[in-house]
Amino acid sequence: MRLRTRSARPAAVLPLLAAAALAGCTDVPAEPAAAAGEDDGTVAVRAADDACEVSRTDLTSGITTFAITNEGSDVTEVYVYAPGDRIVTEKENIGPGTSYELTVDLTEGPYQVACKPGMVGDGVRQDVRVAGTTAPPDPAAEEAVRTYRAWVQEQADLSVAPVQQLRDAVAAGDAERARALYAPSRVPWESIEPVAESFGDLDPRMDAREADLAEGEVFSGWHRLEKALWTGEDLAPLVPVADQLVLDVQELAQRVPNAALTPTSIGNGAKELLDEVATGKITGEEEAFSHTDLVDFDANVAGAARALDALRPLVSQSDPELVATLDAEFADVRAALEPYRTADGFVPYDTVGEEQRRELARVVDALSEPLSRLGAAAGRA
């Protein structure tokens, strides 16, 4: 779930964990796109190897459900973009022959729906226009957004100091201190990543992995520093990279007040955080050099839980059983992480065995399915 060009990679990065890599998808057998919910107001999206067919391109503002069917031969992802390629919502890892419903709260304006076969490139795009309505604002929804935005702002502000400390350690050539600061500096970002990704240009600059880059793209941000720190590179040439990372987290904090947030997007963002765990942390591909994946994992889960907390007053009205289920599943995920917690973080992920990774994947999968319903439940309240 990142606004970045990806290298094509199979769903089973680790054959043992093929199911875990797709754990966040909650896919079901595909139906023909034309049959997918035209009568109930959903918008069918047929994704193929060379097509992205949207059944209706003139929509009305408010809650919209895109019923996505992947009829292609490769895993795909579907994005909804606002102008400037700002991500409104997305779904990754939709396997061939499977389908997924993506619910989003759209305001008036132009959008694009993009299907990305193989999860690479800009994708095949379809223009969509959303007309406005005069529905009165919902005070409870507005309060949920205010609560969540305040927390996101707090996390964005908190990210500046540890990234500055990481930069100073890199500039001093102190690799040992920089390695100790690396994972903690990422925690606020990992907890609010869906909001941060909506800004588009910041995410690939700050958090792209080397394998995500297309030819000619510059490798920068946290993972460029990670590679240098854990492979013994000379740190002097990396000072400009660290300087830019400081500027980027400062810019992130400045952008939060203008981030487009709705209860539905907050709920969808919580699910995207679990997708991050299922497709990156569980496989170990996110922190390939530092093996600090469990620190990111914990931050993703904490961020998803804070989204639930902000939406709790709304969803408790529309679907109280969902809230109870999510509370129980979040508790199970936290309990599964506890054996790996240390005094200063978590054990390196390369010390976690295959059977233990399977168990982590199982609890993430159990949480992922009900969490996928949070955005829609918040929108119904």
C-alpha cells in the first residue's frame, strides 16, 4: 500500500508464507463484473491484464463501494486517486480470479480509478466524476475525524525529533547509535502511514525500498539509510539523504491539518495498516537489512487500533458486534507479539522461526477480515 512503483514480485515471497502474504485480502471467488451489485448502488470494477473497466463513471458524493474483480492472470492492485495522484483509497494483492469490495467516502470532484496488473507502474486508469450533494454534516462523524486528526498530528510532530537524532548520528559517523535510533524513528510514521501516503510524493521519498524503484529512480529515505547502516557503508555520503528525511517529516507534520479524512477513510486506513503487516512485515521483506520488522508490525497494529478508537462511538451504533469482535482480535494480535518484545523493542525478525511466523500470520488474518468492514460500518453510522 504505497504510492510507489513496485518491482513485480509473486505473492509468495516466501513459499512457506504464501497464504500469509495475502492474509489481508479477504478475497472471495470472483463473479462477472457486470453482476456485481449494480442494483444496490455499488460500482463494478473489472481488472484485467490490460483493462480497468468501471461500470459507472458519473457518481454522487458520499459512500461508494467499488466491487473489484480481478479477471487478469497476475495479482493486481486498485487505487482511487484524487487530482495530483493523491491516494484516496487502495487495495493491494488482489489475486487472479478473486474479488474485493472497497468502500470509500467520495466528495465532489474528479477522480481516477487505476488498476495495476503485477502491482507495477502507473496502471490502467479510468476517469470518474463525482457530483456534490447537500447532505448536512454529521456532528458525530465530524468529532471522530477531529479526534483522529489530532492523534495523527501528534504522531507526525513526534516523528521530527527522533529523525533529527538519526540524522545527527549519521552526520557524526556513529553507525552504532544510528542503528539504535533507526527503528524508533519509524514508529510514528508506521502508525499513520495511510494518511501519510495520501500526500503522494512524501511516501516514495521517505519509505521506498530499493526493490520498489523503477530504473532511474533515486533510492532515498529510511531504507537507504538502513542499507548503509547494516552493510557497513561509509556514512558521509548519506548525510544529504538524512537531511532530506528530516525535511520530509517536518513537511508531513505541516500537511496533516489539510489531509482529507472521513470516517470511512479512517476505517479503510486501519485495514491498510493490517495489509502492511500481511504483505511486508510477516514476510520479512520490509526491513531486509535491519530485521526490525516487528517494531513496524507493532506500530501498524497500534495505529489501526487508534483508528478504531476514534470511530468507536460511530460504529458502536451501526455495528456493535463488529466492535466487540475487533476488540477481541486486537487483543489476540497484541498477545501474539508479546513473546518477542524486549526491554528496548523487539527481537530481530530473522530470529523468529517459520512456525512462529505462521502463528503471527494467523492472528493477523483473523483481525484482517472484520477490520475490512470498519470503513463501511463507520460510513453507515
